[in-house]
Amino acid sequence: MYEKQSYFVMADLEKCTGCRACEAACFAAHQNGALKTVGTVTAPLIPNLYLTRTGFGTMPVQCHHCENAPCLQSCVSGAIFRQDGAVVVNRRKCIGCKNCAMACPFGAIAMLGAAEVAEIAAVFGGEGVPKEQGGVKYVNKCDLCIGRDTPACAAACPNEALRLVDAAAEARDKRIRATNAMEAVADTVKQGRA
């Protein structure tokens, strides 16, 4: 899906109203279709992104899938790796050391407790915390909804405040715009001298 390593979901602070549709869509997308309506959820709703409220407004905070991902480099168990350009977690390998959460510069990683995981698994199925881990906590973070064309959060946002960004393409477009602007200034200067 994402062949390059430069994709992430960007939030527009001006458009986000704090409706939490992104959180609900994220959670639903990761429950393998078991969640049909949010009003029927009896387990804790734990998305892979977190809506943050500040004095300036609201916006979701989520993994930026960094090129030189500090979380990946800090993972001693090899649970964090790249797949299709996204930084993802193999929860079976996670030992709950919290190195990744401490290393993330965006605060986009949360550690789930065994009780939370077991409660979600009881409602929606799944394995919860693998027995060989002794019920340790494990990491929860954005995986760009691998397997989908558009991440669930961006698709569900009623205000189009979230969008999938190709950082390499954005940088290329900025360089082209800067070059065009400099050429326009140079042309204006040349015309002024003539």
C-alpha cells in the first residue's frame, strides 16, 4: 500500500472540532468489523490515536511513521518494525518495556494494560495479551490502517481535518513552488532593469 516510508496522517487544527469521529473510526477499524455502532460499545474505546484538547483547539495526535523512527530503534524485543512504509507493532513480541513510548517525540504511543486488553478481547474476540507475556502491558499506536486505501480516521472525519500526507511529495511540491516564486522575482527584477 505505502511503498515509501514518508506517509503519515496530518491534522488541520483549524478544521478539527473535537468530535472524536476519528477515534471511533480507528477503534472500529481495528476490531475486525466486530464494532457496528458506537452506542453499543461495552468495552473501553481505545483508538490508535488520541484527541488532544489545548487552549488553542483540538486535534488528534498520532504516529508520524518517522523515517528514522525512535520507537523502532528503542524497541529491545523487535516488536516494532516497518511494513509497507508504516511503523507497526507485533503485539506478540512486545514485552511492555515502555522504551518506545519514552522515545516517541510526539507522545503518540500508549501502553495498554492487560486488563484493558482482556476486556476488549472479551467483547470483540481476539487473543488479548498472549499468555507467554504474563499479562504485561503492550504498545498501542497508529498503523496507518494497513490494508485500507485511506486510514479510517481520515475517511471518517466529517470536517476533512485529517489527510494522508506523502511527506516526500509535499517537500518536492514546496521546492517547486519556491523555485517558481524565485523565477517570478527574477523576471520582475529583469523587467525593472530593462
